[in-house]
Amino acid sequence: MPLWILREVWRILIFMKSAYELAMDRLGKTAAPAKLTVAQKAELAELDSIYAAKLAQADLSTRAALEAAQAARDIETMELLRQRYASDKAKIEAEREAKKDRVRGV
């Protein structure tokens, strides 16, 4: 199995919560979630659309660069591109969630 796949699996496993942690989170919730207005729902959908496009753009540009690096058999560049893509993806997703939280009023 390629090293980059193992690294991605490891990153996912680090952030996964155990059943105990999930149950404690559910028990700790006391306030009901706020109801969203139609305008807020529309804005959240627009944010999802915008950031899905940003993620797709990052994916496409990375794939093109990866194919070029693979054709040149440049392993170091391929690994660097994968790391950069993972970083960019995390940044885009964090930015999206921060903006969604602002819309929700959280």
C-alpha cells in the first residue's frame, strides 16, 4: 500500500471519536439546535456550492500536476503535491465551516 494512503488513513483515525466519546458528547448537549431561517439555509447552500467548487478546482489542478510528476517519475514532487493538496483541502474545509458557523450564529 502506498505510503501516502497510510498517512491519510492515520490522519483520519487520529481524529475519529470512540463510541464512549460520542455518547458523552450527546449527553453533554443541553440546548436544542437553533432553527434556521430560509435565508440562512439558502446562504449555507450557497457556501457549500462555492466551497465544493474550490475543492474541485484544487483537486483538478493537483491531479494534473501529479500526472506530470508521475510521467517524469518524480516521487518527491508527487509526495509534496499530495501533502500540499491535503493541506489546501483542510484549509478550504475549515474556512467553509467557519463561514457556516457565522451564518448559523454559533
